[in-house]
Amino acid sequence: MNEANSAPAVLDAQGVAKRFGAVSALTDASLTVRAGEVVALMGANGAGKSTFVKILTGALRPDGGHVRIKGRDSTVGNPADARKSGLVPIYQEPSLIPDLDVADNLRLGNTPVEPFLRWVEELGIEGLRLDDMIGDLPLATLRILDLARALAVEPDVLLLDEMTAALPTNLVEQVLRVVRQQADAGRSVIFISHRFAEIAQLCDRATILRDGGTVADLPIEPGIEEKIVELMLGAALERGHIVTSEGQPAHATGRTPRLAVSGLSSGPKLRDVGFDLFPGEVLGVVALEGQGQDELFDVLSGFRRADGGTVRIDGQEASFRHPADAIAKGLTYVPGNRAEALLMERSVRENIALPLLARIRHWGPIRMRDEAARVGEAIDKLQIDTRAQGEVQRLSGGNQQKVTIGRWIATGVETLLLFDPTRGIDVRTKRQIYPLVRELAERGAAILYYTSELDEVQLACDRAIVIFNGRVVDVVDAAHADEQTLMRAAYGLTEQDRAEAVS
């Protein structure tokens, strides 16, 4: 690694700000990258990394601040402009067109063929043909092809966003070696990764984002991991714990789990997940972006097929080919995108009553009085603003989310899969949702609760599993699930992972 680098800044972004309506995604983000450096861009979920990257690469325009590339004010208006300025990004998802072959994709990007093929071989991919269809190639190969395309045009600044997340170990080693060679040759690299071992091996410095702003820029040195975790979290806030389970914890009673998952895998990101979820329990799921949590919920809700492992519901093995199969087994999914869960042009009453109507098995009169009573109870309990109840789409985001949960208070539910249910809603509404989740559990529901906000584990859950690199790396009771403990595990800093990184 380079020692103190006095080379001129190749990329210098200062005071970058970006708003989306009333929400400030970035307030004061800064990043400097010099020739020959590999700089890690780090931050917890929601810190602003994705927005910052999109601004640097031309996908978004900033509302404030400035970006200079090679000493000149950047007028990057789109990704093509960024490439012309010498900054080439590689995003988390492949940017190749699956219905075209390799050669056609290279032509579309004006990528020189011979250097591309040399880099493909250098990065460890053998036997690639230019007439291979992109859609027939595995994800790991596509990631390497993206990197080879970028290297072939000799970028001044290479931006790698979770480049190694979907790669096997042998290809990760090749990528890290080549990236280090690029820096040693005087090029610059911005490296985004949730793996501390890779950052320690590859990077010279780390720039830390928190709440939309840069809070630190520091050299990578032994033992820096704990300092980085503290910087990403900031000062801990005093919060009252809502979890008040009495008696023996649900997972220690010896009862049959409502949901038992073992060795579950799907695609390259979900590799070997196992856990038990009991009736009356809220089990949190903690993971940084792209660690397999999306695939886990997709498999359990029937939107994705598992490649391996078993799922048991009340002791009976189950498999799902369609979301209807999961629903028939009592698994109810509430996605993070509220629009996917609601009939946006229908009323609050109709949305909350929908599961009640779905349970009708025979023709006959609907018990309107019973339905109205249940719906009214849910609306009162959630304090849903129904002044615009003609259409759910007219409600605020927080009220829409309360409707998605309120229907299950009215209806009852056996197993609820909640994916980031409080994302994008105000603090007051969040504090209304936590006790509602607890109430569902107290009625006997088993709830799997993914959250991108670490403090929610102690506010809503009995315990939490932490997923890193597609596997469960830690299980933490709510009483001990402080943000620092969860963040360390989410970055792979459990004692076991630390030992493996050293060996």
C-alpha cells in the first residue's frame, strides 16, 4: 500500500448535497482521491453512499457542492460524460444486455476487443467466446466482464461498488490483485465493500459517511475496524426499549418452530441460511446491502425458487413455486415497497378488509357489520388518517404503511414476513408501528422482521440473526443487540470471521 500520498487529487468532491423533495439524502459529502490510491467509501445503510456514487458517476445531478476531476470542475451530466472524464464505475448489478452476445455488448460501449480479452484472461476467466450470449453466462462471469470492460479503456478513476459480493474466493483474489496493480501503476480506485478484510488488504484510506455527510477520512491501519464502526454509528441515542417479553424466551421453550429454515440457498448471494422462528416471537434480520436478505425473503414468500436447503412450517416440510403457495401455508409477506402491498386506487377500508374477503370460501352474504367493526378497530388502533380515504394513494407514506400492517391486525396472521416496514417514514409513525408488531406477536403470530435501521432490533424484536456474505454469522438476543454489536457482525467482525481473515 502507498504511504502518505502527496500526488495531486484526480477526483475532488466537496460539500455535495442532494434533496429528494423534503428528504435530504446528502447534506455535506466530500471525497478526495489521489493518483495511486485506493480509497474505501464506507457508511451504514442509509448513510448516502448510493446517492453520492450516482452523483459522482453522472446518474444524478447535485443540488450543492462541487466535483472536480483532474483539477477541472466537472460538468458530468450522465454516465457517458463521466466515462469521458476518466471515471468509470462498476455498479452492483451487471450493466450488460442479456439478449446480446459479448461482441455486441463491447460495440455498444465502444470497448476495444483485444485489451478486453487480455483482462478477461488476467482476471481468471477461461474459454470466453465473443459470440457467447450474455444471458447464458453466470453472474460471477458477468461481474468480471464488467471489470474487464472498464480496465480496457484505461480509466483514471475506477469506482467499484460491491464488486466482490457475488464472486467466489478465487475470483475475489484475482480482482484484489489487479486493482492493487492499477493503483501501483498510478491509477485511482474508489472501493465500496462491506468486507473489512478486503478493505484492510486493499485500501490506503477510508472516507466515512453518516447521515448524508462525510464524518471522517482516515488511513487504513491495524485495528482501525472498531474506530470505523464507531464513526459510522455516531453518538448513541437514548432510546426506551419496547420489548417487554416476560418469562422464558420463545426460542428456549422447546416448542416446535412455526418456521424452521435450514441450509437455504438461492443464487450467488444466499448461500447457507438457517434459523428457527417461534409463535409469539419477532425475529429480526440484520444485514448490510446485498448480503442475501432480499433473496431470503423472496424465497420464503414464493417469489424465488430455492437452490437448496429446507423450509418447515409447524414441523412439515414445504416448498413454494408461486407466492400463492406461501400464502396457502400461512406465510404473509409485506414488502418494503408499499405500492406492491396495496391497492393504491382503493379506499383504506377496502385495503384493510381485503384479506377478510379473500378468506370467503362460499357464496353468500358478507357480514358487513363484522367487517366494519374489525376495520374500524384497526384504523383506531393505528391512528390512520382517513381524511383522504377515497384512495390509499392520497395518504402519506407512513399512513400507507400502517394500512399494510393494519389489515393483519384486523384479520389475524400466522407468519408475517416484514421487509424494512419503517423505511422512509417519520419517527412518530415508526414509534406507532413497533408496538403494533409486538401486539401481533402477542396474539401468536411469528414475525420475521428485516430492518435496515439497527436500533429497531431493540425496539421491536426478541432477538436477531445477522447475515453476512449469504450466511448467518451471529444470533443476538435483543437485550444485547446494541448498534455496535450488530454493526460489527454485519461487517463480518465476529470472532470466527476475524480468525478466518487472519488464517
